[in-house]
Amino acid sequence: MSAARTDTAPATSDGPDTPASRAQAQDGGRAAPALPLDEEQERHRRRLPRVGLVLTAIYVAGLVVYLVVQGQNPADLALNELGDFLGGVSSPLAFLWLVLGFFQQSREIKLSGRALELQAREMRRSVDEHRRLASDGSPKVSDG
């Protein structure tokens, strides 16, 4: 009993069967142009964490300056007061990172939607190409 081949990769050593390789094969071997959006998307993806880090650093620096100017040392507080202090100081940071995470997730969902649209478009092109190949006078095999 022989194992049936289930993958769709071509039998050549040129690499995997991807939408870019199919487009290149359909264009007569010309390479598809690189998408400039990838670099821009990567830049935007890195921007929110940087903004968060900068705002966090500014907040912590401002907190330290405030404590120094006020002449207060959190180490002098009782344990329950220290816990209240740390909870109050860290809650704005937690909220900041929650909001930044929301925006990051929203952007990732948009990118996933675009990728799914491109994948669906490629699937439609592939189906259309297979239909065209099947209708182009392929020989019919009869059971007789």
C-alpha cells in the first residue's frame, strides 16, 4: 500500500508553493515587488511599546522628583501604608499599559483581517486557475 501525497508543494527544489511563487510563475518568472507596507507595519508595531516605555520613564522620574521635593521616603512608611502607596502609584501605569495593549491588539486584528483577505483572494485565483486548466481540453478518461 503506497502513501498518497497530501501536500501541495511543487516537486521542484525552488522552495515552497506560496502566493508569491505562484504569482512569479504566472508573470513569466518575474519577481513580485516587495510590499513597502511590511516595513511600515513593523514600525507601527514597535511604536506603541516605545511610547509606553517613554511615558513610564517620565512618570517614574516625576514620582521620584515629587518624593524628593516633598522630603518623603516610602521606606519610612508602615507596611500597610507602603502597600497603599505602591498600589496608588502603580495603578496609573497599569491603566496606561492596558490602554496601549488595547490599541496594539486592535492594530493586530486589522492586520490579520488584511492577511485573511489576501489569502482568500489568492485562493479564489487558484480555484479560477484550476477551473481554467480543467476546462482547457483536458483528456477525458472513460471507464470502458
